[in-house]
Amino acid sequence: MFEQRSALADAAPSRQRLVLEDYFLGPTRAWGIFQDRFGNLRRQFKVTIDGRWDGRDLVLTEDFLYDDQSIDHRVWRIRKQDDARYQAVANDVVGLASGTASGSSFSWIYDFRLKLGSRIVVVRFDDRMYLQDARTLITRTRVSKIGIEIGQISMFFRKS
């Protein structure tokens, strides 16, 4: 069963600090996989991301290319609330995404409209981001439906 943990309770201490509006400014490339709850690889993808910061909002434009050649386009508008808290909206997100930064880590929790064939299913994403160095970020995401984990996403970001 999916257990909600406190944001970043399991993050290891680090001297680095992840500041979203700094890391995602300009172009970023990413790639990742989705595994079902049994560990079976279900999907692979690549993402190009362009980030703009206007002093208040970080706008991330993401273009996904999946291994089956399908594509997705998502635009995030992320508003910094204070030094540690962020809120965001995006075209596939239901309501607001809420995020918290802590040192080199960041946590997002939000509900997401996931396409499954011809259906749309609302699932919960629990993202954990970990800055490895100034150019590399790793994200692990638990995907759940009604509190039951249905899969995980592993995603790797790299600045040019």
C-alpha cells in the first residue's frame, strides 16, 4: 500500500542546494522509464525542457518523446511561495501541485490526468528530486491510484 511520507524525510544531507528556478533556467534534457508495480518496464521516454524565470514564476515547457513515437507537451507554471515552498499548475495536473525544497532535494505531490489508451485516469504523483551535481538531477516518482501504488518513474535530468 502507498504510504505518504513527510516531504524529504529520507533525503541524505548534502552541501548542495537545489533551487528550481536556477537549475531549470534555459535548456535541460531528460530521459526516463515507467515501471509498473511489479517492476516491469512499460514505457521509456526522452524530454526536452526550456525554463524561463521572470522573478516570480518559473515556466517550464516540456516536450516528451516516447519509445512508441507518441508525444506529449506540458507547460508548468511554478510560483515560488518562499525559500522552501512552491506551488504549480500544468495542463495535465488537477488543481495545484505543492512542492517543498530541502537542501539538495525537492518533493512534489500532485494529482495528474494520465492517459491509458482511450481513457483518462486521475492518479497521484509523489516526486522526489535529488541534485547530484550542478548539472545532474535524479527524480523518483511513485504513482498511485486510491492509495495503491501502480508504478514508479525514474527520470534523469542533465544541463548542457
